[in-house]
Amino acid sequence: MRQLRVRRSSGLGVLFFAVLGLCLGSGLARAEVPATATATGAADQGNPRVEAALLTDVSQVKPGDSFRVGVRFRMDPGWHIYWKNPGDAGLASEIVWDTPGTTVGELQWPTPITFRTPDGFITSYGYGDEVLLYAEAHVSDKLTGSAQLSAAADILVCETRCLPAQLMLTRGVPLGTETRPDPEHAALFDAARARVPVTPESAGHVVALTLDTKPLTAGKPFTGTLTVTAPKGQPLPTVEKDFFVPERIKGIAHVALSPVAGKPGTFALEGQLGPDVPAQEPRFVGVLRLGPASAGHPSLTLNLPLAPVVAAPPGSAPAVKTAPESSLSLGLVLLFAFLGGALLNLMPCVFPVLALKAYGFTRTVHAERGQVALHALAYAGGIVGSLLALALAVLGLRAGGHSVGWGFQFQEPLFVAAVAAVLVAFALNLFGVFTVGTDGTALVEKVDSSHGLARSAGEGVLAVVLATPCSAPLLGTAVGFALAAGTGTVLATFLMLGLGLALPFCVLVLVPGLTKLLPKPGAWMERGKQLLGFALLATTVWLVWVMGGLTGVDGMARLLAFLAVVGLGAWLYGLAQGASGGRKAAGVAAVVAVLAVGGVLSLRFDETGPAVRRASAVGEAQPWDEAAVAAALEAGQPVFIDFTADWCLTCKFNERTVLTREDVRTAFAQHKVAFFVADWTRRDARISAKLAEFGRAGVPMYLVVSPASPGKPEVLPELLTTDSVVEAVRRAAKRMADAT
């Protein structure tokens, strides 16, 4: 009975307050937050550390009117998310809107608070407890039904460890003849707006910046004085700790303000320009807290010009490269390209073609000197011509807005299949399944001039195709510089690269005494020719493996099926060569038909590839992700990032000969190195952008990052040594130890 009376009393109470709300509301209605507009994330052992809600300050909106929309984040005690400049570590919070019929303006960021690691060395900026990131929204006057709002929030939630969260929030706002505010949520938006910094002009303040030296020098420190004058009759308070929060400014490596004792409103400025400063004059941008908001003191947005910048004098660059070498001269880049091309001849990619070319020169070297020179020039012409064609393709793709790099064509399954087919056909030719030309004895006799030169040029083209998965010392710097420069530089760089790649055989022609080192032609050459066919098939096996990285096991099977068709076509072509007249033409037509049908049926590749990358050669490696790297650095771990690809033989050579050595594994374990792999086997715009950031056009690239200087990673050379890796890791750990 008592329980029944309680229920009745509660029901009457609810009814009473509902009626009272209807009587007093006068059109002010609170819109409930739908379930689709809330989400949780950053699960920590099953416990989500953040809760998000998509809010509006209206319960109904009139078409043509404006309202506020935002995402409210509530974090567990001790956890935080990041501002638009996360600081030394972390990841900027991001909200992407999808609002058909409604235009959403710029995101408004309340003034952040400052977080520091216990040692005080790493500083970051963000929000704890609760924050509302919002924007003004305008509804089209032609919209009907309701305004549909979607927000995708990508955040990093951190305590002593960091957890990424991707949250999708959706809701609708009814349309009506009038706009009805939601008083409860409007109060939240008003409170958030009170925390958003304002311009000095709107607050009645005057801000001036004076630099001690002009112009500024790239890579050098600078100092100055910032003065803030309050409206007449209003004193300026003494600023509190962490009163200044800088925005991320391109070209400025470091900037800080410190109050001048006894002079309220006067601040000493000190900063450091990076080695690469934008062409336009850099600006000093940030948020200045004049005092606690609760006391009525505003936070000011600063956006002031600094001064023109001149280039750093020669020899002033830092010892450790942290950014693209924009100070390289064109002459030095072309020299790097030439030497890098020459060094490519020492890379495993080019070995099969080098062996073929050595065989060909052995065959012709004792012929007339002029004939040998023509073969060398044809080989060089094939290399240079194909590299210039590759340069034009790069320029065309770049003009279309695509980001490309060295070896980018091996990210295309059809290209890999085409190269594998050419290698199989070339190998079958060496086995004697068919011949190129009309005389099957041409490979052991003096060949016809035009046929021989065409073959030498084709070998040059094949050398380029197989060289692009490799990198060599100096090559990455030269190509990276070229791909960021103009058309003329790209073409000149690829031209010098081709001349360098053709250098060894040109030297054979230009230095007569060297030809005596080659053996004389004889019966051994037929067996040697067949042995080279197996070398080409070994390269084909590697390409099949590359295809597995691109498209999975199904793609490997499809490629093997197509290569079987190529083999059948080569055999049929060999039979047709022994026929004459109509039978020969029919045989060639059958070959074309077999290849066409086989290609259509088998060359259908799923580019989504395998779901999980193969395990790294070095212990437990994580897929590269900026948020995960930031979390490791914030935890005090040095970071090693391996930018690699399955088709990059230089990468695999480094893995097998250096990164798997016990010395390297021990150093990684001793210094608690967080190891990340950035896999560029398939197209990845994030990796392309990161490579370009360090002036590289392709893989491999290796970064070692110290928690003491997360913005200054050390770039290791393309060809690793055990000592270079171990010493780089030790330097990163030592910088962290010195900082603490």
C-alpha cells in the first residue's frame, strides 16, 4: 500500500511540473538530445574515457535563420583532449561536418589550458573535464522538413597514456515558422563563447610588436617586445602562469613570451625560425590570457606580422637534418642525381639486367669498336628515354593533383603484372622457346645492326623498370628535391639520373683497356644465356610476392594464371616462327587472342589488399599513425619509424642485414624504443605527404624521434648500418635523459 501511494504521489508531481512548464515556457522548449547524437570512445579496459554529444542552442529553427551547433566533450577526471595546436605532443582535435542545406562556419575554440609531463619537459595544450567546440550555422531558406546535422569527431584522449577516438554524431533540428531557443543548451553555448579569445580591437586593447633585429634570418633565433595597452582608465592585471598559448606557425620552430617585471602589459618575445620559412612574411599567432576569465579579463587573439626573412648564410645548417634541404643548389642536385644513378648499379634490383648486358657486351665487344659504341649508346638511350618518359608521367600526374614519388608505379597491380609478363617472356626467349628476329642463331652470331641496337635499347628500358623499386645514397635527396621543383628541374634531374645509371657500360666503351677483361665469345655463352633466364624468373617470383602485398593471395593467383597464359603465348609464337605464309599469320593471331582473353579473365585485381600487413622484421612493430607516435613520445619513449614497401628491395635489404641484427634488437629493447612501420606498398596520401615533408620522393626513409625534441626527428641514410641505427637510438635516448 505504501509503495502504491509513493507511485501515485510521484505521478502527480510529474504531471504538476509538466503543466507548470507548459504554462511558463512561453515557447521556450528544451530539445532532448537523441541517442544518435551521443557517443562514447577511447575505451580503456572496457571503460570509455570520453563522452560526446552533438548539441544545438535551438529546439526549432526557421528556414533562413542561424543557430549554434557544437560537440560537447566530457572527459574522465585526469584525461584531456587537444587544442588546434596540440603542442610538443598529441594530436589536434578535428570535427568534420556534413550538413546538407545548412552552412556551418569556422569552429570556435575556447582558450585552452596547458598540460605538462611530470618532468616539465613536454608541454601540450587542450581541454580537461568538459569543453564545447561550436560554430555558427545558417539554414537555407529553401530547406524543408528538418535540418539534418552530422559531425565526425577525431580526437586523442590522454592521461599518462593516449587513446584515439573516432565518434560519429547525427541529429535533426525541426524546421518551423519561428526559431525557438533551447534555454538549457543556449547557456552552455554562451559559457563556451565567453571562453573564446577575442581580437584586441573588439576588447578595446592595443597590441604592438617590436623586433630587436630586422630582417630575420632563417634558422636563427630572434627577440623582441610585445606591449598591450588596456582601454583608458583600466589597469592591466599581472598575468598568471601559462598565460600564452602559441598557434602552430609554419616556419617558426619555437616562440615564447615572458612578462617584464614591473611593467604590466609588457612581454619579452623570443623565438627560433626554422630552416624553411614561407615566402610570405611569417606572423606571430597565439592566444594571450590577460587574467582569469572569472574576473572579467579577456583572452586576446594575437596575429601580428614579424619581419621579412633572409636565407641563412652557408654552413649554418644544423648537423641533423629535420626538414627538406631547400638550400641545395641545382648543380649539386644534378650531381647527386648522376652519382645516385651510378650507385643504382650496385643495388640488387638491377642485377638481372646487368648480367644480361654483360652477356651482350661479351658477345659484341670483340666486334668493330664503332659497333660496340652504338650498342652502348642504344643502351644509354633506352635508359635516358624511359626515365624522361617517367618524368613526364610524374609531371602529368602532379599537374592533375596527384602526389607521386620514386617507384610509385609499383603501387599499381596492372603495372606489376605487365613487368612480370615481360620478364617471363624475356626468360623464355633466353631458354630458346622463341627468338626475336628471323634467325634463331642470331644470339650466338654477329647480329643485324638494327635488331641488335633495338635489343640494347630494350635492355636499357628494362633496367629503368627494375631500378625504380630500389633507392641508393644521394638518390632520394635528388629526386625529392626535383619533385618539389619546376618542370625543368624534374627533367634535368631524371636526365642526369639516366646518364649515371648508364655509366658503367659507357665506361667500357670509352676506356678500351677495360674490354680486355671480358671473356671471349664461345660455346659457354649458350648455357650462360639460359642461366640468365632463371635470374629473370627469380625476379618474377619477387614481383608475385609484391602482388600479394598489393592485392592479397587472390591477386597472386590471378597473376600466376596470367603468367601461365604468357608462357602459352610464347610457346605458340615459337611454333608460328617455324611456319610460313598464312599459317604463320594465323599463329600470331592466335597468340594475340590467347593473351587478350587471358588478360581480360585474370587481370582483375582487388586493390584493397590484405587486411593486415605482414609482421615486421624487427620485433613488435605497430602500423605508423601520428596519434600512436604522439602517445609513445608523451610516454617518454624514443620512436623509430620505418617508411618501407614490399616492392622496395633496398628496404628489404636493410631489414635483413641491419634491422634484424641482435645489436639493433638489443638497443631497441634497452632504450624502450617504440617501433612503427609506415607501409607504402599501396598508395597512402599520409605517407606521401610525410615523405615530401622531409624532401624524399620515395622509400626507404628512417626517422628517429626523441621525446626531448619531438619536432626535430633525425633522418637516417637510405642504406643503413648497424652502427648508424644504434647510435641514432642512443642519441635520442640521451637527449631525453639530459632533459630530465
